[in-house]
Amino acid sequence: TVCPDSSNDEAYSFFYKSYNVDDSDSAFAYPEWLKPPPLPSSSFNDNPITMSEVISMVKKARTKSSPSPLDGIGYVIYKRCPSLWPALLDLFNCCWSCQSVPLL
């Protein structure tokens, strides 16, 4: 294991200067070697989420996985309790319309 020979303050200062953007109004300039991504081929769907989309997402999810490692609630709960689906739909659409996700 190699330990850095700089202090925490020096490391913080280095990374702060490296990754901090002083002018937030400036546009990102692509490096010459980076090919720009193609334009979208279809328009963005900004409609509210539907119950069929929630059901599809729950059914496709792996039972042993969890949507968030922070809450520890696995998909098995959502798969076995369809009565939770309307609450999920309301939560998703609230986040979508408010353009915000609740803090944990």
C-alpha cells in the first residue's frame, strides 16, 4: 500500500481547484478528440408515470435486489404487495412533477 505524502488540506485544495467550476455560465467545451454524441432520435417523454410502467418495473426487477441500499427494502416487498403500487405511483409522479427527490 502506498500512502500519499500530502496533507488532507493539500489534497482537498488540489481536488477543489481541479473539479470546481468558477464560471457556471460557461458551456462545456468538448475536447477535440471526443466525438459529440448523436442527437436524440425521439422526443423526451415527460408525461406522468403510468401504473403499467410501475407494474412493468416491479415485475422486471430482480427479487433479491433493492432499489436503494439505504432503505433495505427489497423488490420482493413490492412484488408481493401490489397494494403498494398506487403509493409508488403517487411518489414517483410527485418526484417527477416537483423535479425533486426526498432527502433521506
